[in-house]
Amino acid sequence: MTYFCEKQAHEVLNICRQKSLLLTTVESCTGGLIAASLTNIAGSSDVLDCGFVVYSNESKMRLVSVCAELIKTYGAVSKEVALAMAEGGLKHSQADIAVSVTGIAGPGGASLNKPVGLVHFAVAYKNHSPVHKEMHFGHLDRKAIRHATVENAFQMILERLH
């Protein structure tokens, strides 16, 4: 974890603590890196409720109730699925806020409309409208895409809570 990412993870934990919020992560392309980055920090258990790694379409449906029709219509890497993942994370946890990421880390799996490096982010916060962000990290390799995704997920949580 980079210094910047570690600093962001501390900030996320601190602001959640200050607001008495529990957090959950719903991760596809990062495979648990967001939750792992948080749990690298002692005391994170008072903020992180749980983390869902939903790499397959089936796990998205089974663990966080993403509708099969959404995946069929928009694809697993889409705004609609990212939002459903975050909302499902809230529904299937004790958390007050959920962050989700779904993307194409490469080197394979891309299509003309969905290139390597495309990542959709969503944050669902109880009693607030969920928010979405789309980012493109196509110039990076797989490892760097995944790490950039973690950093941007933390940034999105911080923006939502400020």
C-alpha cells in the first residue's frame, strides 16, 4: 500500500469513527484490496463491518442481490451494477455506508465499449441518494489499475462524508 493510500485509509476510518458509521465494501476488480487496506490498520474493526468480494456475476446476484436483468442488460461493469452492488452491500450488512467497485483490470476481458482500465464506483449511504463515478485507467497495468481503484474508492468515500 502506498503512503497516499494508507493516509486515505486512515482518513476514512477516522471520519467514519467521528460520525459513528459502519462501512462495508463490495468489490469485484479489486478482489478485496479495499477491505484489506482498511484492515491493515489497527482498530479498523470498529468501522469495517464486512467486505464482499463479488468477482463473478453469480456472486453479485447471490451475495448482494444484484438483479440478473441488470447484468444482462448493462453488463457487470456498468454504472447500474455498481449502484446495485453498493445498495446491496447496505442491505446485506449492518453498515451505514457502502462502497462498490466493478471494472476491467486486464489484460483481457475488454470490449470496444468497455476497455481495460474502465472502473465504475458507487457509494451508498443510508438515507442519502447513492452516487456513482466512472474512471478510466487504461494507461496502467493490472496491478496499478487495482491500486488506483482502491485510492479512488477511498477518495469517493471521503468526498461523500465531507
